[in-house]
Amino acid sequence: MKIKRNRYQQGSIRKVRRAKGFAWEYRYYVDSGGQRMLKTQTFNGKLYASEADVRRAVGASVPRLNDATPFTPPVAVTFGALLDRYIAEDMPSRKSTRDTYMSIIKNHLRPRWDKMLLPNIKPALIHTWFQSLKLPAVSKGHVRSLMRLLFDRAVLWEYLPLERRNPLELVKIKNVTKRSKEPVVITHDQFRAVMPQLPAHVNMVFVVAACLGLRVSEALGLKWSDIDWKNLTIMI
């Protein structure tokens, strides 16, 4: 009995001539109705000068070609490919948050990390980079938070092995406020006792935050336009 062996496919790339210049063909296999079918994706040679450029462009889709195949590192996925998938699939819908993230990506993350392979981005390298950034400590904290989120996504999307520790856990930003202890979770009776003692404007924020489980910053950022009265939903 012949045993079928599943291999972690990266896909192949070949250069093909066109009437005006050339193009790249990225070839990979998909399972359809129990059969293995060859698929081809074409990239314009004017936009993608080298095979490496094409490999970076398709890097984010490689794990999705291998859903039924065990993860076999290393997979050559760049930080730029991770950014591309995050922007396309997982970027927050709230405009203010999206604009902030896009600014961080454009001005800080892409210039430094875009072409680096994810496994090569080590904590010491990130720490040195943060020290060189000419930003206030709070702004560095925002960059760190987004970068940490991106590495969590890298593990979720199987660009990195599950057992790998998020490198941002080891990188600390000086003078950024840290939580010194676990938050106190109040009971229903404590909530009812505190509520009537608060000034009206504070009471409103307190009730909204407590009932919806929001952070203070999320409660203060709410607008009337975030509330859909018809469907009884709130966009955080």
C-alpha cells in the first residue's frame, strides 16, 4: 500500500515572456473535490522586478495553502507580508484607530522591518531599534503594542510556530505606564453602592464602562454615531 506524504508547499515561480516585457507566474496546488489541481497567479514584471519581490507578495498566502499540512518551519514570510495580510483582513474598522495604525505602519514599521523574515526579528534587535527611535515614550508604547499584536497574528496564521514566545514580551519601553497589579473586579452589590455616589457625568461613564466591559479610553471615545438604536448595538 502506497502512503501519500503531505509536503508543506511553498509554490513555484517562473519567468515568462510577454509581448511587452515579461511576467511572473506563481504556481501552486489546491485540493478540489478530492483531486489536486494546479493553479497559477500572474504578476506584472513592471511591478515586480525580481523573483524575491514575487515571493514577498505571496508570502502571506502560503500558510493558507497548507491548512491540512503540519507546520514545518522555516516558512519564508517577511514582516511586510504579515503587514499586508493584517491590513487586508484584520485592520480595525474604526477610522481613528485605523488611521493611527496605518501611520505607525507607514512611518515606522515598514521602513525598518518590511523585508525581514519573521524568524530573524529577535528581541535584542527590536530593543535596539526602540532605543534609536526619536519618539516620546508614549508613542513608542503605541508602536510596541501594534508590533506585539502583529506577532500574535503571525502565530495565529502559522507564520511562526505556536511555541515561539512573542519577542515583544521581552521588550520594555522606559517611562511608559505599567500595570503594577491585577485590576480589582467589583461585585454587583459594590457596583450598585458606588453608582449613586458619583457625579452625573462620571456616573454615565461608569455605568457604560461597567455594563459593556469597556476600558476607560473606549468609553470616553464613544460617539452618538457609534450607537445603532434600531439594532441595539454599539460600535466600539
